[in-house]
Amino acid sequence: MGTRSGRKSQLLLLLLLAVALVASPAGSSARGSPATFGPVFEDQPLSLLFPEESTEEKVTLACRARASPPATYRWKMNGTEMKLEPGSRHQLVGGNLVIMSPTKAQDAGVYQCLASNPVGTVVSREAVLRFGFLQEFSKEERDPVKAHAGWGVMLPCNPPAHYPGLSYRWLLNEFPNFIPTDGRHFVSQTTGNLYIARTNASDLGNYSCLATSHMDFSTKSVFSKFAQLNLAAEDPRLFAPSIKARFPAETYALLGQQVTLECFAFGNPVPRIKWRKVDGSLSPQWATAEPTLQIPSVSFEDEGTYECEAENSKGRDSVQGRIIVQAQPEWLKVISDMEADIGSSLRWGCAAAGKPRPTVRWLRNGEPLASQTRVEVLAGDLRFSKLSLDDSGMYQCVAENKHGTIYASAELAVQALAPDFRLNPVRRLIPAARGGEVMIPCQPRAAPKAVVLWSKGTEILVNSSRVTVTPDGTLIIRNISRSDEGKYTCFAENFMGKANSTGILSVRDATKITLAPSSADINLGDNLTLQCHASHDPTMDLTFIWALDDFPIDPDKPGGHYRRASVKETVGDLTILNAQLRHGGKYTCMAQTVVDSASKEATVLVRDPANIEGNAETAQVLGLTPWMDYEFRVIASNILGTGEPSGPSSKIRTKEAAPFVAPSGLSGGGGAPGELIVNWTPMSREYQNGDGFGYLLSFRRQGSAGWQSARVPGADAQFFVYSNESIRPYTPFEVKIRSYNRRGDGPESLTALVYSAEEEPRVAPTKVWAKGVSSSEMNVTWEAVPQDTNGVLQGYEIRYWKAGDKEAAADRVRTAGLDTTARVTDLHPNTKYHVTVRAYNRAGTGPASPSANATTMKPPPQRPPGNISWTFSSSSLSIKWDPVVPLRNESAVTGYKMLYQNDLHPTPTLHLTSKNWIEVAVPEEIGYVLVQIRTTGPGGDGTPAEVHIVRNGDTSMMVENSAVCPALRPSTILSHSMAMLVLIGHLEL
């Protein structure tokens, strides 16, 4: 036990601690009570396509979350919180958002549900509400198509304006006489055009294109005017193939989507179509001679270059294009609910796969989370130091690429609790065996972790050769004697309070084996009794447990070969009945009470005395793994054939040997200052070769002569930490490793280079310069710091804060590499900022540079261009608008940007002009144009005006700005001599 020296000072210390503690509640926790938890989504909104002509009077976006207390709900549209007022078109029903009389102009956009309760807030996935439409074909008569019989011909569909895509069929003369899909006819599902490879007399007639729109709960079809196909005298010549319907040079597809490539050729005779994969073999299930190659569920293995070849007796033509497969984000690792002590550290991580590689960001209670004091955000890693109660809440990891966004949510509950033994008190009665060892845990519920002291009676215990108090508060007493009996009390305290719990140690007589089992050699089928007697403390129950080769034996199993030979408590004899070869091995008898145990071993050999006659032979099997169990079968054969194999032999374990394979995966790094951490891959059972397995590690500073060594026992060990205050940061060490068992040492691995723990950079960047480049952005440049010996620079951290604020309130952004320039975004307009730059490595950030100042520009004009007019010519479109005059608090207008998109080329193009008008080339076949016009200047880009134009005449039309007059509803009907313009809101370019 502990001596009395220092006992009074320890008691005084304990009393002073008690006096210093301020009275406080028993505990504080973010959860409040076990029944309290943050919102967990059970139903989230789904993207919806709503037909503009639908008779449905409402749209419902679902949202429901499980929470205690119950959640309240809010909704965002396009990132802005919606005002859900009684009587408005937007109603909150439970958590669902109901939109009454939805219109494209007012309701198209991206929606998110926010569920909140006192614990925190979570944000749902994004749901996009789109409006589908299909206009009528032009009422103008279609020009006849003329060709010689025997030629190929294409009849254009020219579908009307629509969203989303359409499916197409063609009629000949009357409904429902549809054009068949055969080798001579082809209807492109991309353009709607009808192709005839070689015409004949049966093709004469009137043709109409049928376009069908398929939406979530609506289908609509429209017919074009008939176009007449006239055929002149047949041209008897033969023509080589000419591919007319061809797939693009690059086709992007999402993993799991259906991919269709189209290919059709004119020619006489009618060409045959063949498909192949240029950079690999085409899967047999996709092999086809049809004009379309269709992959129902594309995978990454399908990525590559594909070729379509059209061939007839006159020649061939071919086209190639590449399928590029990408993927939406998919979680590889997600966060889960976490309870943590106040003042402790926490590291959360999430990871996602996708193509392009997803970026990862974090939300706390629905708001973006960036690095700040005590919180470090590094892509998928979120790290807290010195947790506070304010850190409690709902956290979300968000992974996104251009194909989608996924959310993973979890609750962080930071707890502050005074020590409390009610759930886990010290055992009231603690029996222990004389001469043995006892472990008495002290595990009160406490946050932060409690400081623990033990006493026996009034004596404070200190560590000695027999008594140890472990870091987790467990009391261990060794070589126990009767004098150790008594009351033991655990005192636990933290800044929230203190508590104690007491147990009584009772010393019992030790358990001993008085008659041990003896080894035996018996024949197959014999019976054998193995004796095992024990003495124990009479106040306790005694139990015998038997094992064969360390596997427990069940003597009570019906029909088994084992039976207990006695019912006396102190006798544990075991009888083996009708012994088989598999019953040979090492038998262990263990006599056990609740406080201790004793065991002895014996070996039983079971022989088969039968003589084998004839040509039977023995065999020696080589090349087996040491210390491994094997079973064998014997098969007899002669000139007539092979017989059935024998039953399996009993398991035979080969002898032990020293390891003959070196451990792999030698690496390391990281840790605390003054540490060298070495990692390796644990060796599996088949390479251990024997019992008593472990690892021998050798290491030295690079360039030094002598090696240091460390023995790490245990097959599952996978790291070693060498601590020495003299180790400088990021010092290279040469490291090698070998394994050992009780038969010897194995071979040594190759030498690896491992670096000691890094420390923060010591040098600050210099020549920091910052300049505002728009109303929300500034550029920052600096001179690089040299690579120092403290570690490997990962990049730079820019801290910026408003003039008048304290630096502690600074926001932070990090470069991903060693660039010495950065653009800081999301700033306030016309605001002065202070900026510092620090270098960082894996250990943290270094000292700050001298601060620089920058002021952002005034914001761009909020008013979009208005009074837009336009004029179509045969080959161009001219658009004019009123100049935008900035207000005093807005930046100057230096020009205008126009984003232009038409129905034949959906990829938008950007046009710049310094005037209040612009003219763009528009081919005659363009029937539908979408433009966005906005100001640009030193403060950035202004609010856009979006204009939809349907070409249907040459008359211009003036439209007031949507900020002044209500937008025209898409259903507004205009005469055929006019064009329709609709301002549908302010969207981002």
C-alpha cells in the first residue's frame, strides 16, 4: 500500500481543489435529456416536372423530419428564405410546401426544406421545380420535297419550342399509318428528322411529324403540317454510303443512364450498319446492326471510342465518337451522431466518390461552416479543438459536383457534467484472491473527464510496486494479502463538481489445482478419464472448464464424446468416450471462481492400430506452412479408375518455425512534437509460423551510425511511437522491421524513410498586397516563404476581416497548393478589409504576415436593362434596350453582357458590348432564342433580364422591364404576326 509520507499534503491538495470549485449545476449537455435529439429527415422533396397546361391546381414538395422536440419547417427558393404567410399561394402543410396555381415565371427554381428544433437545423437535398411545355407546330404549309427515285432523302421535323425532350414518329398520308422502322427508314430521336436511305415508288405521299412530350403525369402530342414527297424518274445508278444522321464526337453520360448513339446513311443499295468499339471489344449484348447503339445502363467500362460503319457494294463510310462516363457524388464515408466532452478535441470526416471528383463543404445548423478559431475545415475533414457547448448542433457534410449534391447529417452533443456514479458506481463488494491481482474500475459519468484519486479508509493511495492507479482511474492491487481488506473510495472531480463511490475489498483463498490431468497415449475407440481436482475459497462457487487445443469443450452436448466423471464441486474429471483421431491434442483444465482461476494442461495421443495390407504406402508432404492446421484424404486408383476419397484426417498442425516473410507497408509520420510514429501492416496468421509473435523495429536518424531497436509484441500491433524531446521537427529516420516468434527472428524488411512529427512553419510570408476587384471579391498576392525544416508546406491561409472588427473575427480561406495568389470572394461591397497571410503544413499555421488593406468596389446596378426591343432579319437578330444609369451608391456601367442560346444549339454563348444594342447572327432555321442581358463594370455583373423570343415574323415588340411591370404569363396568346417575349425573372449568367 502507499506510505504515509506525502499523505497530508495530498489531502490538503484535495481539500484546496474542493474549496476552489465554484458551486455549479450537476451537469449541462446539448441534448438536455436522453429523449432530445435533432431533426432527422424521413421524407425529402423530389425534383418535379410540372406541365404548363396541367389542370392540376397545386404542386406539393414533401418534407418530414423525426425530431424531439418536434421540428418546425422553413423553405428556401433559389437560396432565399420564403415568406409563407396565411392566404398566400405558398402554404406550409405539416412540413410540406404546397404551391397553389403554380406558374413558371413565379415558381420555377430550386427548393430546399429546413427542419429545426432547439438542438439545431438540417437542410434537405435540393429539389428543382421545372415547367414542361410543348407548343404547336407552325401552321404554315410545308414545302414539298423533291428527289429522284433511288436517291436518299431527309424530311425535317422542325419541332416547336418544348421542354423537356420529345419522342418522334412520322405519318404517311393519314393516321395511324406510321412509317415503319426498318433498314430503309429511320426517325432520329435527336432531331425528329425522317431519313429514307433509298427512295422508291412506295414512298410517294404526304408526311407529318408527330412529336410527343412525356412529363411526370402528363403526355401531349402535336402534328406538323403535311409535307409532300415527290419522286422524279428513277436514277438507276448505284451510290456509295453517305452517313447523314451521325452521333456527336463526344457524348457525356451519367453512370447508370441509358446512352443512345444514332447512325444512318443514304446509299444504293441500302447500306448495312455495323458498330464497333475502337479501343476495346463491344459487349455482345450491345452488338447490333440497327441504326442505333443503345446501352441501357452505362458503366465506366463502356467509356471509349465507338465507330459506326455504313457499307454497301459501292463502298463504305464511317463516323467515330467518344462516350465519356461521369457520375453523381456517392458517399464512401459519412458522419454519425457524436457525443463529446467539453474541452476535448474532435475530428469528423466524410468522403465521396464521383466524376468529376466531388468537392466537399460543411454546414452547421444549415449555415456554411468555414475555418475559424478552434474549428478547422479541410475539405472532408472537420476538426475541433477545445470543444464548447456552443459547438453543439446539427452538422452536414455536403459533397457536390456538376451532376448533383448529396448531404450527410449528424448531431454533435457537447456535454458538461459533474462526476456522477449513479449509473456506474464502484462495486459494493469486491472479492479478490490472496496472492492474486484485482482491478477496481472508477468510471463515473463526467464531462470533461474527471480527475481521480483513491483512498483506503482515510489513506490516500499512491502508485507503488503493488498499487497502480491507471490514467483511466482504475485501481490495480497486486500480490493481495489479508491486510488489503477494507473500504476503498474513488474521488472524482472536474470543474463542474465532484463525487465519490466506495466499495469493500474482501480477500478470499486462492484457487489451486491439487490433482492435474496426466498425458496419455490411447488407441482409436478407447475411453479415457482425465483427472482434475482443485481447492478454492469455500465461500465461492467453483467451475471447471475444459478445452481442446484452446477450443472449449461442451461435456453436456447430447450424443457427444465427452462426459463429466464426477458431480463433486472440487472434482472436474473429464471422460472421453470412443476416442477418435480428432480427439487427440492439448487438453486444458481450468478451475475458476469469480475472483481467480488456475489451469493445467495434458496431451492425449490417439493412435489407429489397424495394419494396412497390399500396396499401401506412406507419403511425405512437403512445402507446408509452419504452425498451420491441415487435414488429409487418401484416394486409391488402379488401371480401372480412381476410387472415392477417404474421409478427412484429423487436423494436423505443422511444427513451428521462425518467420520467413518480412512485414510490409512500412511507413509513418505525424504525431505530436518530439515523436516518431512508425506504421506497418500486421501479418496474417499464415505468415506468423508460431506462437509468441511480435515485431522488432530498428530505426536511426538518417546519416547516423548506430541503430535503436524496439520490441512490439502481438500479431495485431501496427504502429510504434518513439518519444524523445531531442527529436527536431520533420527529421528523417531510416526504419526497418522484422517479425519474431518463439522459434526465432524472421528476415528484415527493406529500409524505409519516415519523418518525425512536423511543427508549424516558423516564417511568415512577406510583401502581401491586396486589391478589391469587384463588389464582392479581392485579389491577394504575397511572396512565398522558403521550405523550412519544420515540415512540408501545404499552402497558405488568408485571414481577412472588416476594418473596425477584431482579428479574432476574421474569416479564413486556404490555398490548395503553393500558389502565391488567391481570390477572396463573398465580400461585402464598398467595404475596407484587413488581410494577413500565413503558411501552413500538416501541423498547423505559422506566424502572420504584416497586414495589408483592400477596399471592395461599389455594387453593380440592381436594376436590369429595360424596354428591350428586337428585330429579326433573314440572318440576324438585333436587340436594343435602355441604358442603365447607376445610382450614387452603385458602380459605373462600362458595358453589357448577353448570354445567347437557341433551340438548335443549347450550349449558350457570351457576347460583350459597350453599347446599349447588339446584333447576332441567327440562321433562318432557328425558331426559338433565349437571351439574358445584364450590366458589367468594376463592381461586377448586375441583375439580368431574361428574354424568350419565338421567331414568327419580322415585327419588333417592346416589353417593359420585369421590375416595373408584371411578366407576361407563358400562356399569353399572341397573333401569328407577332413574336412573344417573356421576362421570367432574374437568373445568374
